[in-house]
Amino acid sequence: MSERTLLDKVWDAHAVRELPSGQTQLFIGLHLIHEVTSPQAFSELHEQGLPVRFPARTFATVDHIVPTDSQRRPLKDPLAEEMMVALERSCREHGIRLFDATSGRQGIVHVIGPELGLTQPGMTIACGDSHTSTHGALGAVAFGIGTSQVRDVLATQCLAVGRPRVRRIEVSGALAAGVYAKDVILSIIRRLGVKGGLGYAYEYAGAVIETMGIEERMTVCNMSIEGGARVGYVNPDETTVDYLRGREFAPQGAALTRARSFWRGMASDADAVYDDRVELDGSTLAPAVTWGINPGQSVAVDESIPRPEQAPEAERAGLAEALAHMDLRPGEPIAGTPIDVAFIGSCTNGRISDLREAAIVASKGRVAPGVRALVVPGSRAVALQAEAEGLTDVFRAAGFDWREPGCSMCLAMNPDKLVGRELCASSSNRNFKGRQGSPTGRTLLMSPAMVAAAALRGAVADVREIL
């Protein structure tokens, strides 16, 4: 046996050379771009007279700044329209495939990559977005990059990056009803901390991960960056192969048979050597809710908000800051905290399986008076599937506002924003100050089903009681 992890195999297969800095010149197999971090990169290429080195390896979509109430052009926001035009022009000039609103394939970049079969095991994937780790759910080594690195990949198809260590996180047992992938990753981040993964790639394994569908694995890998890890992945298995079968850009027929052998061979060896191991019993997990201003500040829905004086001294100032911003009282139950807004969507939880689980809850009642509730599908394909299954009718009947695909209120680089001190139950990935568009707005992260439960009750609620 070779004692190698998936990261070792993928890294070695894409390493061009080792640089004097100790970094690796790494070839990028798939480059995904969107309208926010690419215009500046294309502008720098133009200034230097450089072409895109491998345009067939780059794919573009629009997601961050597109409105979700109407995507008619020109967009009402002049700056958003300017960014859209810049991306469209650059894609035409360089021969890059663009999935815009007229293509039928538009959506959040980390949703459409897998659903189109662009994301495949054994790949290196880069995108100018921090949640690119999502694609690791299919056995890829995927990471977010900055605008200058977007330029570098466009010009050379390579990056200078440091090789991370690998931590294997095994989640054993089985999840109880009402506990989802979002609860798993929030629990991991709570345990290891938002900086616990610095310098690491996270390999997720164990019975809970192995029984998850690919979309659930995407939720877990998506938030690896919130735990400090730049990369998160799951070893490819038959679930991975079945997911990719028949997708537009995935191998078909005899090519799929050959690819299957390669994909399965990229999985970590049984005797692979890891830099660290962590174990978590999935059967003990409950629905999780963040109460603070980073994803590590969470509790189970049946727990109370922490008391700073009971925490290690080094953590007390941070806890006090979070409590002051959130206007929450230590020692009080998180359940029952009133909400103003409910948001279901994002690259973390905007896929069809997420909407199915939320719709089950939404079918139990109506959105509480005074609550603004949005459901934003992660892609056009997700929207069409939801409509075909009648999920849109369920949400609308319950009082939710059904929207067009986009990033929406996850980061509020579009009209979907919190107002003032509004408190939002959100299925997204970050609860930082100002993340959802208002400097004083407040965010509670939870699973889509938990968001739906909060919308119906008008306050944080245990979805298990509704189910």
C-alpha cells in the first residue's frame, strides 16, 4: 500500500514543480469564475496583453450581485449591470463558456459546478470565492483564491500554493431525525474552533459521512473554510459515481467506466498516514444554532446561550462582544429567540434536497406574522426541479417568498439585505457582523428545516417538535 491520502494523490498528480519558497506550482484542472472577482483579473490581463491560457478549463456564471426578485436586463443597480457587462465581454473575447440567466444553467457557482458534472474526483479546482471547498464533496481538492490569483490562473492555469497537512474527521454512528449535515459541520466547528483548521485540509469520513448523499456532503465541505481549513473533501465512492452519471460534462458510457476506476483509485489508501485525527459521535448531535458572530459560536437548540464568566479567560472578551452585538442574554435558552427574517438558500443549503426538507416543515403551517421569509434556489435547475415537485406551491401557500436563483441574502451584494437590527434565521454559512447587508443586522445560522421551523413559529424552534 502507498499510505497516501486523496490530497497527496491529487497534489502530486498536479504538481508542476516545487518552488524555492517551499510552495508548489500547482496545475488547476478546473477554474470557476463569477461576476465579482473576475472583472479586475481580466482587466489586468488586458493591460499586460496576456491571453487566457486554457479557456476551455474556465467556466463562468453570475450569482453574487444578481437580484433575485427579477433578473431582467439592464439590472436596476448600475454597478451590478456594469459588472455583468464586463464579465460577458471578457468571456466573449477569450472564448470562455458563460452560464448567464438566458442559458438555463445559471446559478451559484458552487451549485452549478457539481450539478453540471464539471466537478469530478481527482481534480484541482479554484474559484475566486472562499467556499470553493464545497467541491471537495466529490473528491476534488478545491480552494478559494483572491482576484490576483484569478488573474494568475487565467494567464497560466497554475497557482503557487503551500501544501496543507491533512486532518481526518470521522463522524460515527447515525444522525437522529431532524439532524442534518448543517448540524454536523456546525458541531465540528464548535468543537475545533474557527481557527482549528489553519494549515490543514479536512478529510471527512465515518459512517455518518458515508451514508450522506453528495448534496449533504457539499454542505459539510462548504463550511470547511469557516473552521479555518482551506480544503475539505470526502473520498469518492459509488455514491459519487452515481451522482455524476448522466450529467452534462461528466464522462458517459465506456468513458464513465474508465473514469470510475480512476475516481475510486484516488480515494485515500486504507493505511494512509494523517497528521491528525478527530472523532465525533453523530448519534449524540442535536439541531445546532449559532448565537454569536462567527460560526464557531453555536449551541444545540435545546441548550442555553453561554455565560462568558464560565469560559476560558482568553475567550471572554470575544463572547462579550458577540453577546453585545446580538443583544442576547447569557444563560437564556436559544429556543424562543424572536426572528424578523428567515432565509433559505446559499451555496451551503440551496440545493433541491435542502428545499425538500424545508418544504416538509413549511407544509405544517404558515409563516408567523411580521416575519419576512425568502426561499432562493441555488440554480435554475434546482428551481425547475422544485417547481416540478410542487415545492414552490408548498412554500408560497405557507407564506414564503419564492425567488430567482442567486446568492441573495447570504452576503447581500444584491438587493436582498437585512434592515437595521433585524435578526435573521439563515441557512447560509457566515454570521459575521454586517454579513447580510446591515452593519447592525444579526444572523443565526441553522439548517434549512430549522429556518422553516423558525419562520412558522416566529422564533427559534426545535424542528424535531414540528416533525
